[in-house]
Amino acid sequence: MNSNQPQKKRNIWQLVLGVAFIGYGSYRLYYRLNSPEEDVLGIILAVGFIAFGIYDLYRYYNRT
């Protein structure tokens, strides 16, 4: 890294929200997969929460 360029500050909210979305999405996915009734929309939403959490963590660690 060039010493003349200022280092970008990491946004701590991306880390917090990424972990929260992954945790909540994983909980909901586990609950939906172990429930007796089929809920395709619930599974899709849970996977979406997990994907958005992974994206937030990716942005946090790559500082974009």
C-alpha cells in the first residue's frame, strides 16, 4: 500500500449487520427445514438473509 494514500475506515455496522443477518437467516432456515409444513417463501427469505449477511461481511473485509 502506498503511504501517501489515506487508509479507508471500516464501517463497523457492516460487520454487525453481516453477523446478525447470517445468524438470523441460519436460525430461520433451520426452523423452516425442520418444520412439518412446507414454506418455500420462508426458505427463500432465510437464504436471502444469509446471502445479504455474507455480502455485508465481504464488503467489510474488502473495504469497498
